[in-house]
Amino acid sequence: HASLWNTASNQAWTQGFGHDDIHLVSLSAAHIAAFAGQVLCAAFAGGTIVLIADPTPADLLEVIVRERPTYLQMTPAILAEMLDEVSEPGQLSSVRCCIAGGDQVPRATHERFRSITGQGVTEVCGMTESFSYVMNQPFGEKREGSIGIPAHGTRVRIAGPDGADARPGEVGEIRVQSAANMLGYWDDAERTAAV
């Protein structure tokens, strides 16, 4: 499927996935974040995938210590709960990048993660139809509270009520152009045509 192929290649390129990376898939693989954002991307890059079903925060930490993943992806709430389980910084020493989306990452969670790992949390914004269309840099300086910049192969603009670019401070609609966008709704030509 072309849009999933483009999602995998865009995200692997944007996030710098390599064949030596280990991705801990702790979210449901039936959801786009885990399926396209981790499973497909890791496979595209030739990396390793570690699956864990319905983990508790303690389960997550145990698997991180045992399997030594380089990439994590989770919601801010799950990340905060997992950080509560950390008793020594070395437990997260394998992690090169922690991606959090689905909600804004609270400042306290950013600070706790940084104090344990020396790194920032990579915030992303996306939706099922386009996956993570914007994100902070996986490596290097991050801008806390920002959803970041467009992913590789993606154009994003905020359209005002008249369809032109929204002015600063004006409420608008996020418009995403990418070969990774969904092509339609399964077996539903009417809804697909409406989109």
C-alpha cells in the first residue's frame, strides 16, 4: 500500500532509524502509532522490533532493562507512569530517542526524563490519516511545548476561514500534503469521495 510505504520511509528518514535500532512497541499494534510508526518503520530500516502486550509501567521498565531498546514511543501519560518506576538512570541508558504523542508532554515529564537520561522527549503531532506529520527533532535541541516541524516528504500549512494562510494568532485548519496520507476509507467510496 503506497501510503503505508511512504509513512515508513518518511518516518524512518525523519527519525534516523537504522538497522541497529531496537524499537519497543508498547502501544497496540492495531493502531497507526505502533503499526506504521514503529513496526513498519523498524522493518523498513531493518531494525529489531520488541512487542509487549498491554504492559503496566513496571512491565515496560523491565522490558527496557532486559531488551535494551533504542527507540520508545508512547503517550505522555504512560511515559510519566513509567518514569515513576525508574530507580536508577542506567535503566534507560539504551534509549536514544523517546517519542511522545497523543497529548502535550507536561513540563514535569520533560524535566524528569531529561534528568534521568540527559535527553529531551521528542514531541510529535499527527492523526491516523497522516500519522506524525510534524515532530520535534529526534536528536539535538528540542522546543518543549512545540509540535515541531513537518516530517520528511510532508508539507503542512494552517488555513484561515477563507482558505488562505492563517495569520499569526488566527484559528485555522491544519492541512497536510504527503504521499503518506491515507488514500481512502476501506470499502467506503462515498466517504472517500467526500474527503
